[in-house]
Amino acid sequence: MPEKPVLTVTGLGKRYTLRHQAARGALSERLTAALRAPLRWFQRKSSGTSAGATAEDFWALRDVGFSIQRGEVVGIIGRNGAGKSTLLKILSRITEPTIGRITIRGRVASLLEVGTGFHPELSGRENIFLNGAILGMSRAEIYRKFDEIVAFAEVERFLDTPVKHYSSGMYVRLAFAVAAHLDPEILIVDEVLAVGDLEFQKKCLGKMEQVASGGRTVFFVSHNMAAVQRLCTRCVYLKQGSVVADGPVPRVIDTYLREASAAAGGRRWAYARKSPAIEIEEVELLVGTEPRVAVSCGSTVTFRARYRCSAPAQFSAGFEVSFIVFGQGQKLVNFWSNAGLGRTFPAAAHGTFTCTVPDWPFRSMPMSVQFHLNYRLENLVDLPEALTFDSVDSDRFGTGIVPHGSEGIVLLPHRWSST
């Protein structure tokens, strides 16, 4: 007989009422409104709205349904406002759903906000016991894990200091340490890890990997696609409060990135042209044939620029084109130029320049692209930030493993042998 899901969500919905204060209109509108005032008074009395205000329903979640088996690590992704945090608050029993049913089998530990359940006047030591009790730990269990919690949080020196004097980083370390050591059947973690420094984020990811490998269920909300790929065995994509994709992590992330790219739309620039005959219409980043705002390591990536030229005969020697890629902190990452290969492109009234990188090697980082168009070494067009996009980690070598971020900024093809 198959094991029952550890969590089942059926027809889940959460509705909020948004109230808007009406603006004053013209004199005729205000006279009409005055004549209708008695009727509106009775309507407001029954609905509870105030004078001059209107109300509308907003569904943060609508008809959400899925089931999770024991031991699954599920990533929840989506744009801001998609309903991710609302879903986790409902699963954590912080917020009541408007409609729908949730069945949970097992103890739930949640880390949704930094220092949730901490009392600012109490010390770190006292808050470990207080927060542990709130999360459902017995006093004996807290005593047994106390040293491990303190060591993980790295707050030994400040253990007896009131937490109101802690930095946000110390807060999140201690909060995560308590929640992660609860040994729950289900661990729910929101994007709070973004508060910590890089070393702490690695430590938290390692702890969640340990929790997941122990057969417990993890819900992980993040905008970090590399972390989702590294941790999760399944991914749910929320869009405007509904589930639009649920399944294997690479497929769902690809759907999310494709839709995010489509929503970003085109881009236009204001820039100084040294030749009025040249106009750059568009600069795009493509994966396959689709524009993207994020690319995965190992993808085939194409940079493309469309242009118009009102006097192509002036440029008979051909154009020199460059795409210059910068990483975090505007550090030069790579420089691609047709001139470096001893080539130029013939000028046309309307044309396209493309540069294709067949095996994108770069790890997770924000990136930008500078575009240059030259003629006989004279710069005609310079777009300092023609594109911005994110490079994200992936299962680059098809092993089922997303490499750790400490292994450099590029992943190059290589082979191993032993004799």
C-alpha cells in the first residue's frame, strides 16, 4: 500500500479585501452622489466600508492544489507578488485560508521572517528556549541540542546579550539555527537566507541538504535559481496566485525564465551616436530562438543586435562589432569581437549582428553587456549597458548534481582518467 502524502493541498484560496478612497469629482458628479447618498449609506452599513471608499476582492491564491510525499524537497518560485509567502504562511498555520483544505501529517517548523518569535529584551540564550518552545520543541530537546544550535549560529560571545543589540545577520543565524535543529517532518524556509553573508548562506544550504537527506520534507522559497536546482527534487511555479507548472526542477525553472523574459519586453536607449547614419534598434540575449533575461550554465547563448543604416555606401570597408560582458562589480568577464578574428561585416540598410556562444561557461552572477560598433577602428556606437541579465548554475555535466559555488566562476568542459 503506497504511503500517504505528508502534505495535501486541495482547492486552496486566499482572498483579501482592498479598500480604495474615492477621489472628488466634478460638481455635477458630486451633486449626483449627494442624491444617491441615502442608498449608499445603507450599502456601507451592510458591507462595513467607510464613506467615500470602495472595496474590491483580491485573490492572493486561487485554486492551488498539490500533494507532497515524505522526503521531497520542493522549491517554490515565482515573481514578487505571485503568492509564495502567502502559501507558506497558510502552510505554517499563521494565516487562515479563505477556501480549500490542507492535510498535514507531521510536525512543521517554519522560518519565514528574521527573528520571528524573538523577544528583543531577552538574551540569545533565553530566546533559544522561547523560540524553541514556540516551534514545538520540549525543554529537554532544547537542552540536548543547545550547544549545537549555538555553534551553528556562531553567537557564543553574545549569548547573554539582549537580541535587540544583535545585527540582522546575528538575528537570522540564531533564528535559522533554532528552526533547523527542530528535526521536523516538514521544514518551511522563505527567502530569509538572503539576509546572511555568503558563508552563512552556504552553511544554511548545507544544513538543508542534511535535513533533506534525512528523509524529511523541505519547502524552499527562493529567487536564487542555482540554490533551487542544487537543493530541490521538485519545483512549483506560482504566477498570480495559481500553480502554472509543477514538476522536475530544470523544466519548471526553464518555464519561469522563459516567461520572465517575455514579460521583460524590449528595451530602447538614449545614446550619443557619432554617425547619424546608424541607429541601433534592439539588442537581445537569446537561448535557442527565445529572448531571455537569465541563462543557465551550459546553454547555447546568442547575442543579437539589430540596426538601420541610412547610408551603407559610406561604410564600404565593413563594420567591426563587439559584445563585452561584465560580471558582478562591473568586472570584465569576456570580450567577443569579429575584428579579433580578422573580419568585418558588410553594411546594409537594415541588418543584424549575432555572436553565438555554444557552451555558456559562467556560474551564478548578475551580468551586463556593452555593445560597440566601429568603422575602421573609429567608434560609431557605444552602448555601455545594452543588456542586463542573470547567469545561473545548472546541472552542467548531466550528473544530477549542481556544483557548489565555491568551485570558481566558470565551469569548463573537462575529462578525468586514472591509470
